[in-house]
Amino acid sequence: MNWTFFHKLGSPKWFYDLSARLQPWFLVTGVLLMAIATVWGLAFAPQDYQQGNSFRIIYLHVPTAILAQSCYMMMAASALVSLVWKMKMADMFIVAAAPIGAAFTFLALFTGAVWGKPTWGTWWVWDARLTSMLVLLFLYFGVMALRAAFDDLDMSSRATAILVIVGVVNIPIIKYSVDWWNTLHQPATFTLTEKPAMPPEMWLPLLVMVIGIYCFFTAVLLVRMQTEILRRERRTKWVRGIVEAEASK
Amino acid sequence: MSSPAVSLRTSFGALISRELQCALRKRQDLANPLVFFVLVVVLFPLGVSPEPSFLETASSGVVWVAALLSTMLSLDRLFRDDYEHGTLEQLVISPQPLYLIVLVKIALHWCLTGLPLLLLSPVLAVMMHLPAEHIPVLMLTLLLGTPTLSLIGGIGAALTVSLRSGGVLVSLIILPLTIPVLIFGTGTILASIDGIPVAGYLATMGAFLMLAITLSPFACAAALKMSVSS
């Protein structure tokens, strides 16, 4: 197999050029799909027979929750690459992704609370899922705090990578413990109504929304990574070229 | 090349005696986390309710949270002094495996901070109205749990040792990772109060400890190498 493509990803200039070309497509696709899914899910999808219209928040809640969790996994994969191969781009990915991941975790918690009020009658329940999402939010905050504490770039990237990997080893243990704790302390104070097997009219908009949110995430991520590349490579010739071209416009 | 290599036993003997000497010369540093531990526990009856019925249910959680916070507080000093006077660099470049050095340092740190905390816990448990028959369970959970906390916290201490603003940052990045230990620590005592056999719970805590002993020194060693690299 030809690995040139993979190695090229490690070059900031090449990545910058590639992402500059791809980013608008991701943004347009993401916004379009999200708009379609929002209208479809909110206006045309059938009501839930038990929860009525309040179930419609899943079109926002589930995609943000999926992204919040998978973002940490992507960061962990990047952290491994950053530690083992010392690829600059892997570290830039972590820097760029952590705040987005935290924002999506917060959105998932927030939409969950908004849904919980009419359904469970309370904004917050110490439910296993909610609690482990809250812990995930703190893991993101920890990564961001550690990142901000260092001045030295090389040290901060190594420290962040170690912390992200330690975190990802812990995530399954935390998840399992919280599940166990919840069954121990709260034997079904609030039961989540068993999800009915969804008809396609209900899950198709959800699928579109998930894809749309991933495209949107990629678009935002690429912008953040481009900014990070420009900041770190500001002394190189090609970045100066870009800046001069912008200035002479 | 002719210089005789120092054996593992000699060098670790020297390391252990040095660590103990350093620690015993700073007695106040040993006492502070213990006083903090007692203070946090005392705050709960004062702040929430002195009712024995409330204290009985809350006791395991309060003692455990206090132990957790006090461990976090004491961890800040784990590598800091060594970092400041350069001993840490010597340890990192020494021919002995850093994994073992870290493990020894954390084990000694636990003996000097975790063990006294464990021995003090029955007094606090009695003050918190925990029924006497459950006190051995509390001590067992602390015996298995506090070394795990020290090992996990050691990673945070190693990551932040080169930073001036270490203290709060260690807690911020480590506390989320200690949640499983806290859950099982208090869960075991609550199970014991409910009359459920606790062997399985203790075994899980033992598993956490084993996992922490095997994995955490790797992360600590990597973090220490990063910290002395500048």
C-alpha cells in the first residue's frame, strides 16, 4: 500500500492547502443537511405515541451526544499518534478538537435537561448516562486546562497526549462504575420509557442530522486547525507569503 | 565502562532511606493533609445536619470524599521538592528503571500520608455515627482505595510538576478519573450496612488497585520525562 498520502498529512502546509479546499464543502453540506433534518424532524416526522412532540429534541440531543463521545476517541487516537510518531498535526488536532468536544458535551447535557423537564418532571437526574456525560465534560475541561497551563509547545503537547490517553483508559471504567452505582442507589426512580422500535420516518431525519453534524464538526475543526497551523508556522516562508498576499489585496 | 553498576537493591535502599529522611524532616507537611482530612469531615455535621440518622447514611461518603481531597492535596508535594532541587533529573537519568522509582516513591508517599489517614478514619467514623461493625469495612476500602488514589494522582502530579500553578490543576485533571474508586469505596460500605456480602466489592477495588499499580507508573514515568525535558 502507498503511504504517501498518510505521511503528507503530517505536513502543515499540505494539510493547510487541503483543508482550505475541503472546508467550504464540509460547511455547506453540514449546514444543508442540518437544515433539512431540522425541518424534517421537527415538522414532518410523526409524533411519538407516548411523549408527543417533546421527543423531537432527540434530533439535536442524540447527534450531539454521539459526537461528544466520538470526539474524545478521535482525540485519543491522535494522542497516540502524537506520542509515538511526534506528528505535529496530531497535536494540533487535539488542540482544535477539545473545545468543540466540550461544547458538544455541554449541548448534549443541556438538551437532555430540556427534554428531562417535561418527560421526567425535573431538569437533572443522577442517572448513569447523565453522570458519565458530566464526567466526560470534566475530562474535556481537564485537557483544556492542562493545555493552557504550559508555555512550552513541545511539553504541552506531550503532557496533553499523556492525559488524553490516561483518560481514555479510564472512560470504560468510569462508565461501568457509574452504571453500577446508579443501579445500586436508585432502583428505577425514573424509568426511561422503553424506546419503541422507530419507524423509518422517525430515524431517517436523525441519520441525516448525525451526518450533517459530523460535516459541521469537520468544518469547524478544519478552521480551528488552519488557525493553529498559521499561528505555529508563522515564521515560515509560505505563511508569510499567504499573509503578504492577503495584505496586498 | 569499568565502573561497577549499582545493584537494584542498593540503589532502591538508598532511595527509600533518602525519601524517608526527607519526609521526616518536614513533619508539618505530613501533618497538614491529616488535619485537612479531619477538618473536611467536621464541616459536614456543622454545615448539613448533626442528626445521627443523617450522619449514619452520609458517613461513608463524607469520610471518603475527605480522604480523596486530602490525598489530592498531599500529592502536590510528591515530586515538587525533587523537581525544584534537581533530584528528579538525577532519578530520570539514573540507570534504574523509572517505572520502579516512581512506584517506590508513590508507595512511600502512601505509607506517610495514606496510612495515617487510614489509622485516623475509625475515630472519624465513630464521630459520624457509623455503626461499629462497619468500621473494619471502611478501613478495608480505604486500605485498597487510597493507594489507588495516590497512583492515579501521581500522574497528575508528574504532569504538572514543572508548573507553578500546580495545586488546583492536579485536582481538576485527576478528580474525574478517581470517580470509580469513590463509587466503589462508598458503595462497599453502603452494601455492608444493607447486609450484603462485600467480598465482591472489595475484589473490584483490589482489581482497581492492581490496574493502577501496573499502568499508572508508565504514565507517571512518561510525564516525568516530559517535565524534566525543558
